[in-house]
Amino acid sequence: DIVMTQSPDLLAVSLGERATINCKSSQSVLYSSNNKNYLGWYQQKPGQPPKLLIYWASTRESGVPDRFSGSGSGTDFTLTISSLQAEDVAVYYCQQYYSTPFTFGPGTKVDIK
Amino acid sequence: EVQLLESGGGLVQPGGSLRLSCAASGFTFRSYAMNWVRQAPGKGLEWVSGICANDGNTYYAGSVKGRFTISRDDSKNILYLQMNTLRAEDTAVYYCAKVTFSTCYAGVDNWGQGTLVTVSS
């Protein structure tokens, strides 16, 4: 199984400041035949189901604010919130869908400093 | 608008069985892969199972393989999860989730509200 790790566990950022979350996979999730990274990012607010933010590691889902961006390739990935808003307080998960089981990272909780 | 409505959760004794259903609407159900993802109380997300569109291939997490069975009825737009030999560690909110494409190898772009399964004596 591919093991996903995230850092940090908890991130406190001031409103308007940048938040950066890291995700690492135990093996590459880059599929060479189409040059796509099989990785997504999700946001989950308390009492709600998760919401897709980013897929193929860097493609923003429709309707997601452009302050959210994804980057990275192979085994190392980053989700960046360029200017943290109050409504961004949530837990963020990465997930690989390169090989089954499609494992999630443990989550990073983002809060306001 | 995509809607996914789970049902069938509840309290069950260890060793018991339960069948979850997910009624889908707002999209061409038969054209998309579907997943079940669960979340134990206060814990993170765990992918449980997936079923592809077209070929109907199925995949399972190791923790449920041999005990859970995913299936779909494309004529009724319903996704199922048959859960047998339930254990306390299966206690979780179970989410029905629509995959972005027909292939199983893609992310989830829509989620249901979830149904709670509690395994306890």
C-alpha cells in the first residue's frame, strides 16, 4: 500500500497570510504514460463531508477560489492557500489514486492564529 | 445538481451484517465510478471500496476485503455496500462518493452527507 504522510499536523496562520501544507507519498504517484500525478486535495469542515479542491495534483476544481493551489510531482506535493480567509478553517487531506487502496493522508488542521 | 443520499446505517452487534445504499441523481450514474469512504469518530478519512463504470471492476481496502461487497444497480441509480462480520473498528460515518471519471483511478468530486454505522453490543 502507498502510505501518505502530511505535515504539519496543525497549522495556525494569521488572516491574509499564506498557509502551506505538505504531502508525501511512499512511492511515486506519477503515471509516466500520461504525465499525470494521481493525487487530490480535499477540504473538510466540521460536520460536513469533504470537498474536492485539487485533482491531478495541480488542477483546481470548478468553483474553488484561486487562492487555493496545488503543486509537486512524484512523491512530494504541496497545497498552498495564498491568503487565508476565515472560511478556510478546516482539515485538509491529500489522497493518492494511483494504486489501490486509494489511501488518504492523516490530515492537516488549519486554524486562525 | 449531483445528489448522493446514503441510507441503511444504524446500530449492529459485532459479527452482524448491514447493507448501505446510496441513491444517486443529477448525473448519468452508469458513466461514473463510485466509492465508499468512511470516517471513524474524530478520525481521518479511510477509503473503503470502489467500483468502476463500464467494466464494473471492484476494489477494497485490506481492512474490509472478504467482508464487504460493493455493487451497483445502474438501472436504479443505486450504489450498495454489503457489510458482513462487522467489527467494532468498522464504526464510522460511511460516505458515498462519486468519482470524477468512469475509471476508478481518479479523485472524488461529490460526496453524500454520510450514514453512521455503529458496531457495538
